[in-house]
Amino acid sequence: MKNKLKNYKVDVTDLDWKTGQVKGFLGKEFIQLSNGGVKLIKIVPMSVYPEHLHPDKTEYAYVVSGNPEFSIDNEYFIGKSGDFFIFPCNVKHSIKSNTVVESLVLIGSINN
């Protein structure tokens, strides 16, 4: 089956930051397909994305900048640029920023 994408390059400077479901989290969606997607998330200082899980997908996060905190299955991690985290299907996770510095995180998902 051929990929139905028509663009091979996404000019992220042309994308607007969109307010997310949670205050303090903004996103630029790079790609959204039926089997997953990828977006860039800007985390405003002192913001919290509450603990949740996904019954039908695995998510991952690549820290571009900042020091976001991740809770994954009751384990806590402070991210730094270049760190990669996996949020398996049905595992509770959350993200927060406890610093005065904005964070950028590339978030993706793969449907199970």
C-alpha cells in the first residue's frame, strides 16, 4: 500500500502553536495518521499534564530542550536535551515543568 502523504517536508515555521487540552501545553502537529502521529510540544514553565494512560497506543517523548519531569508507572525522571522516554500502552504517565524555563518535547504515538 502506498503512503497517502503528499508532502515530504514539513516547514515547522509555517505551523502555528495550538493550545492543547491542558493549560500550559501547546503543540505543532507534524503528522497524524491512522496508526500514529508526531507533534512538537511546548511546555510553559510550572505546567502539569495530569497522569493518564492510553489503552490503544504507545507514546514516546524526545526532549529537545528544557528539563521536563516525567512520571512513568510511578517512576520519576528529569529529562534533558537528547533524552528519549517510552510510555507503554496501559501505563500511567504524566509530564510537568517545575522550572522557569520553557521545554520543547517531540511526542509521538504508535497505535497498538
